[in-house]
Amino acid sequence: MEVIAGWTHKAVPIDDASRVGEARRHAAQAAAEMAWNEVDAGRVALVVTELGTNLLRHARKGRLLIASRPQMHEIEVVSIDEGPGIENLALSMQDGHSSGSTPGTGLGAVRRLADEFDIHSSVPEGTVCVARVREARGRGAAEVPGAQRVQIGALCLPAPYESVSGDAWAASVSPEGDNFNLLLVDGLGHGPEAAKAAQAATEAFAEAPGREVRDALQQLHQRLQSTRGAAVCVLKLDTEGESIAWSGAGNIVGRVLSGIFDKGILTQHGTAGMQIRKPEAATMELPPHALVVLHSDGIETRWQADRIRPLLQKDPTLVAAVLLRDHTRHRDDATVVVLRRKEWR
């Protein structure tokens, strides 16, 4: 099993021109920490500048989310706003249609500069966009290990005024890509102690990433007894059998969603590391073209599937971005992980 270490995003609200520079500097620091060459570091700086300037000039409550993804030698930049939306998305993507006096030429430049790019906009709700810039060493590599079979979109943000997240996630994939395992953990509360509990859970998961979901939950419960505890969910996606199995405790919830299907993923009561019932596994057959969505309680549970269905064929990160934008509670760590079998796209 190859383990995929989950990433956490830095959120930069774009409410002033100086915040565009702040976001650019954060991306530049991330590139330097991964020892990127100047050309690729310059590409990610331009992507951040264009997206940030777009938000500043044209959007309401815009923010950039930036994450390093060292396993893939790339930096992910997510742009989120709350309106007014783009009425003519095709026009906005044309060369020469610029966000203003910026080094590139708007969204068309971002699409050319990025190794991966996707966008969704609705009026008046707003626009979400994801751009990934990959350093030369990572060119030709899969988006994540096992990406030939499963595509992941994930956003993880600390609670307001916290520098670390008490949420975390990790995944693993078999060499053949036929089994994909996901852990989502929400340490009790938020801040450094919650982050320690989340880290303990991801470390335990990485030690035996291919366990059956019930055994994995029991292992996590034992490991977390030296921490304040956490809500956890372990999910296994069988890409050959087109089914999922999961086991969890606490307030990690999710949905399986397609154009004609919508069913919840629920976990048992309890807190891993403190008190849980005997772990039980649940299973579900996956309909064609379905998304699997898991999230922590930083996201409201009663979200409208109709907001998500227009994105079923989009990058899963855009699904996570819409849920984060429209359903964040704004008082806790917030994490959304979205899975889709790659061949469904």
C-alpha cells in the first residue's frame, strides 16, 4: 500500500491589494521549501497573482487557498468567491480577456500556466477555480498515487485564528489500484492539542493502511487513548466491485451522490480514544458516476445536493470548494474530501 499524506490549505482573504502579495509570498515560500527551479516558481507566482487580482477586482468575499503537495511535486491554488459569478465563462477564458493590468491575461493565462485547471461558476452564487502547478520533477506523474483509478479533491482549513488544523486526512492505494482507503479525523476541539490527536491518527493509519475498516477503527481507538480523542471515519473504496465499506465514531459524516442517487454515510456515536462501541462496518453499492463525500463537523450536514450535481463531471476539488463556501460553520476546523473513480469522468 502506498500512503498519501493529506494536505492542509493556507487561506488568504483577498480584501485588499496587499493580500494578493501575501498570497504570492506564501506560494513562493512553498516553492522554495520544495527546492523548485525559478521557472516553475515563477509560474505559480503568476497563477496566484492572476487569480488574486481577479478576486480583488471582480468578486465578493474572495479568498485564495494554497497548499503544498510534495508527493506530487506541486502546489494547489484554489480561488473561491461569493459572487456575482461569471455569466460568459467561455469569453472569460479567451486570451486577451484580462482581470486588469496584471502580468498575464486573466483566466486564459492561468489555464496555460497551470498543469491542471478547472473552473465552475454560477450566477449569483459565485465562482470556484482550482489550478495546480507542478515542478519539472513531477511532470508526467499522476496527480496522486493511484490517480489512474481514483481522483481525490480535498480542502482542509484550520479554525479561525488558529495556525494548525485539528482535522486531518490520509489515504492509501494498493499497487493495482483496486483498493483505495481513506481516513478522516477530527480531533476534539481545535488548536494544537486537537492537531496532536489528528496526527496520532494519521500515523497509526500509515502503519497499517490496508486494514479492514473495523480493525482500523479499533487500532485508532487504542492509539488515540493517549490524546484528547477524535471523531474518525475509515472508508474503503473497492474500484473493481464498485462498492464502499466504512466504520467510524463521532461526527464525521458524508454522502454518496450521483445525478439520481443521494444517500448518507453515518458513523456510530462515540469518540475514538475515549469511548466507542464495538466497531461495526457498513457497506454500500456505488451507482455509476457517483461521488463519495466525507467531511468534518466544520461543514453543515444539511447541504443541498442540487448545488453539487452540476459539478459531477468537474474536478472533485471544486465540489469541496462549493461545500466549504456555502456550508462552513466558521467556528471550527473544516475539512472536505471528495472521491471519484477516474474512469467515471
